[in-house]
Amino acid sequence: MSKYNVNRVKAGDLELKDKVVAITGAAQGIGLAIASQFAAEGAKLIGIDRPGNPALQSAMSSLG
């Protein structure tokens, strides 16, 4: 038996509605996936990525 509890987080468990969340690497990959999930949970997003990365604006616009 593992000493770690590794239960998966389910939709709605994070209680992010109307919380402000800053996400690094939000333009693509894991950062974008996290941003997408947090947006679906109702969070207000601040996306952070490399300066001048045009993918960041596109990604944030697509999430609303």
C-alpha cells in the first residue's frame, strides 16, 4: 500500500469560480491544458508566457 494518496481531481473539486489564477506557460502544452480546465471551472485567467509570443494571445482569446 502506498503512503501517498493519489486520487484524481474531478471537475468541480477545485472550487475556482471567480478566483484569479496566474498560469505560466499558458500558450501551449501543459500550461494551455491547465488554463483550459481552470477556465471551465470558472476561474479568471492571467496567462503568462515568453515575451512577444503570439500564441499566448491566441490561446487566451480562445478560452474567453
